[in-house]
Amino acid sequence: LCDASLLDKAIQKSVWVLSMLGEDLHQATSRENTLVLIEETRATLRDQGDDDLLHYKQMTDSSKIMAMKFLSRLVITLVMARPADIPLVTLKMVQLSLAHGMSPISAVGFVYFGSILASIGHIDEGCRFVKLAKNLVQRFGGREVAGEVIAIATQTIGFVDPIQSTLDFHMEGYKVALEAGDTRSASMNF
């Protein structure tokens, strides 16, 4: 549906499938409520070291893995249709990963979470989570999400590193996305 530019239908269908999988999304009514949810997640992650998160238990519940896949596709749709709702989906992905274990798709949640943190002024913390996301891709061999993770991570890393240094990362993201047949993520890196 998303590829057919039926964005509202794609969002509705994704939310319906997620509810069938037992995953309801928070409905933030304001930016302030969204910021509260972000702060709660930051507090939860504050005491977790990068190595602890990288070597966290692996997600094995097939319904949670499927929910993560739907959430990652929903993020892409929200980028185009309702960007203000991206944090809600991102936070859900991070929360599922902490509750049920890490999966290759967890990298998508953490890279967007890092990007959100950087965009609201927590740049160093945001960079921490985008680097974690890249490491999760390496740990799990998450080829299908590598291009997207590298694109978002590189945009965030551009907050602290010279923009010229991000070119190699984007070229890497372009290459791995094309190898995975992910033309959308390839174009994000180009």
C-alpha cells in the first residue's frame, strides 16, 4: 500500500495488524506527551551500557518479531505521511526490544530513537544510539535494514562529525541497500 502511495490505508492496515499481534501504539495527544514518553525511555536506557544492549538476549517470540517488522515498515510510511508520529513507533520498537530481546529489526528502532534524541538537543546521546544501531546490524547480520540504518545514522553523525566524513558512510549504505534489493534505502544514501 505504501508503494502504491496509499499512505493512510497503509497506516491503518499496519495499526490493525499490530493490534492483532497484541501491540497497541500509544496515542500521544501532544508534543509534550511525546516528550514525556521519550524521557521515560531515556531513563530506562540510562543505566544500560552499550555492551549490555549489544549482547542483550535475542528476541525469539515470532509474534514480536513480526510486530517489529510491521513497526519498521510503519516508520517508513510515517516519514512520508505523519512525521509527528514517528517517535511513538520508534519508542514501541525500543520497548519491545528491551522487553523481549534484540532482533535485526531492533536496529531500526534504535537508529530512529538516536535521531530523535539528536533532533531535540541530546546530540551525544543520539549518536550513542545510532552507533549502537549500526553495531546491532553487524551483530545480527541485518542485511535487509542495513541501508536504512546507515542512512539515518549518517545523518545523525553529521551533527558532530564534518559532513565530508559522512560521504563514505552513505556510499556504504548505498551499496548494502542495493545488494539487499532495497532501492528506497539506497536512494536515502545517495
